[in-house]
Amino acid sequence: MANLTINGKTYEIDAETDTPLLWAIRENAGLTGTKYGCGIAQCGACTVLIDGVATRSCSVQLGDAVGKQITTIEGLATGDRLTKVQQAWVDHDVPQCGYCQSGMIMAVTALLADKPKPTDQDIDEAITNICRCGTFQQVREAIHAAANA
């Protein structure tokens, strides 16, 4: 058993310590907003924040996440109030299929916490998530809009 703090709530996870954090979040905690994409930390669909750092949860073992603050897409909005990143996503019609979006939003949330007014170069370096629909231009516009909100 491992205790994880996810979105400010403690979850008792009955899984081996080498279980990928992604599966503990989805299968044990029941928070399915974090998506499985590639399983090798390349696509970013599984991105969560661990102690505020954007992290690909498919590559982190459950045991390594114990004692850390984990934030998933479900932990961003407050009630019906979206974060400025989530609202920019809506305002700029970013999602198409939407599969990669939770991970992308988490990565952008971490970027703006670190660099509130990112340049295009900052965005290119920090946001390495893959969107198969190709909404990268809308993503960039939404990031700049959120930074200016």
C-alpha cells in the first residue's frame, strides 16, 4: 500500500511500488483525465504536475511519487471556474479530438508558473507534447492569451 496525495486528497493505492504512476492515478484513484499515450514518456498525454513540475506519469514509479503533491487535470479548476489556461483553451478552440489536451494543459500550467510571460522560444522548449491533430498554432495562441489574462 502506498499513500498518494493527488489534487489535495490522500488516496491509499494498493499496487506494487514499481507500478507506473499513470496507472495508479487512472486505475486505483479513478482519475481518468490523465491519458495513456505512448507509454515511453514521449507524447505527453500523461503529463501531471509533481510538486509543480510537469512530469510524464507513465515514466514515474508509484513508489517515487509517495510524499509528493500530484496535480492532475481534475485538480485545476475550482468548482465551475476554469483556470486561465483552461479558459484560453476554450476561447481559442484548441481541442480537436482532445485526447492530448489534459497533458498539454498540465505542461502549459507548469510553464506559466515558471515563466508567466513566455516567449515563442520558451514555449518551443517547454511544450514538447505531441498533438496528432496538429493544433500547435492554436496552442501557441492560447498560451499567449493565458499569459496575458
